[in-house]
Amino acid sequence: MAEDFGLLGELCECSGIPGREGRLREIVLRELEPLVDAVEVDKLGNVVGHKKATKGRQPLKLMLAAHMDEIGFVVSHVDDRGLLRLVPLGGHDPRNMVAQRVTVAGKRGDLTGILYPGVKPPHLQTAGDGEKKLAIPDFFVDLCLPPTRVKRDVEVGTMVTIQREFSEIGNGLSCKSIDNRVAIFVMIEAVRRAKFFGFDVYAVATVQEEIGLRGVGVSTFGIEPDVGVAIDTTIAADIPGVPEHERVTAMGGGAAIKLMDSSAISHPGLVAQMRSLAKRRKIKHQLEILPRGGTDAGGMQRVRDGVPVITLSLPARYIHTSVELVAKGDVQAATRLLSAFIEDGHRADLSAV
């Protein structure tokens, strides 16, 4: 039976930058509420769904963490021509920002604009103009509206996100904000598909990950989990121009079991259990080491007296662009592996550190 990725498309097309995740929160609440025993929103905006264990007398607490926010911008200035200047939230490469459509969350509704740098068109350039290295302060948003209308509908602090339709391309899925809406999708579907629950499971859609793992620390402090699993995208640099040993993961190679990144070293007992479940259930998987970058696992492990953590990753090409791409098979593999861990991950040896 073909997988229905309609929910993933809805999540990806939705706008939600760090600190402005409200639209995503409504979708997550709608999907989680029928699947769990209780759901709440904490003071920072994290969604916490709790599903009680269905086996075991003294079950461990498992915290699943997938962040809702995407990289984006807020308006910092509206000039007399009605052009918007921006401040970034999250890691942007200016080369990926040129000639993009954006959604501006105006006071009376969303507006579509063009994101472009303040540079001369090719026809007007003189020697050296084309060699200028772009920087984020060079960019503005053109709403093609009268300045009075713009100043009425857009104020400083307004959310701006890349605008892109979700697409199924061959065996892949592409959109802006695949990072990290695909992990939200996997978390919800894994809870939906689990046949039983070996842990007390806390499925948490976190906020403000892209600006420093902020939301996850708050939710971890409240839950006090025994085990933490972050779900996130990772680099699949399996493209021309990147040496094989620097590719991190391969898209289509299955769910990635992270060994380490710059925010966390995965607990060896959890790595062993995740690998064992993947082999026993014939789930396609690969191992991952990410030299730079981190996930909510880095925020979970440092709370209170520490939490054993691991990250389950989804290999993604073109990350932090408007055309992020994942393989359908990897999404399915990650969903199956996370569901298996919800059922049997409590058997992991947590003594080996």
C-alpha cells in the first residue's frame, strides 16, 4: 500500500520560525491528541504528548524530541518604498536566498513577496560588480504593494519564511523545512503504528531548536526522562563535488543511527539496541557521524543528572534550502525503526557509558 505523505506536505508548507511555531502547534495537537493519553503545551510552546506504557510494572520514561521550527527571518525595518529588511533566525547561506518567493505573516493575513539582494542586474554591472560576495544584510523583500499598505500590514518582528510547495519527485520528497517537519511526521506516525509501548512515552514537538536547542531543555527538565531519542534530518552530501569520505550519509541508504555530532555522543547501549532492532526487523539503516551540527539530543543529555540519548536521523540533500530532499524509503525506514524502539527499546543496556 502506498504511503500517504499528505500530513508531511501540510507540515512542510506551514510557516513556523523559532519563537513563532503556533501554526505548527495546531497541526501537531490535532494529530497527537487521538494517539496519546494526555497532551499539553508548556510555557515555552513545546507540545508534550504522553502515552502510558502497555507492558512492564515500572516502565522507564522515553522522551522523543522533534523540533517544529524552521530557519527563517523577522522583519527589522520597513522603508519608505515599502521594502522589508530582515534579521535571520537560524543558519542561512546567502547563495540559497537569491530570487526566492517568501511568505510574510502580515497583520491581516499572509502576503507573498520576492526575496532578492540589493545588487545591480547583469545588464548594468561593471567590472568587479559580479564578484561581490553576498551577505544577509544585502537582502530585502519586495511585496509590490504601496508603501502605505505595507506599513499598515507589516510591522517590525513579522515572521518571514520561504514559500515552496511540497513535491514528490521520483522516489523523493522535497520542500522547504523538510528540516525538521519530516521528523515531526516520523514521530507522529511511529506513535500511531506502535503495537504496544514498552516505555512511558513522551512525544515532544520542540520549539526554538534552530537557534540553540532552547525548547528541548525546558521539556526535558519537566519530564525527567530515563532515555532520550531525538529525531532530525542529517547531511546527505552524496552529490558531485563532495569527496566520498565527507558525505556523512547517503540518501536512500536507510534510516541513519547517529554515533555522534558536535552536540552529543550517542549512548553505546542505545546505539547497540537501535542497530539490533534494525537488523532483526530487516529495516534498512546506516551509521552516521556528523562533524558539525547538533540535534535536540544535545539539549536532552545535559538536564538534571543527565540523560542517555541517541539521534535517529533522516538523510537529506540540499539542507537549509528551499528544495530540501529526502527519500521516501528512508522516511519509511525511520518510522519503522522508531516504532520498533518504542516497543522494545527498553531492553537496551544503559549501564555501559
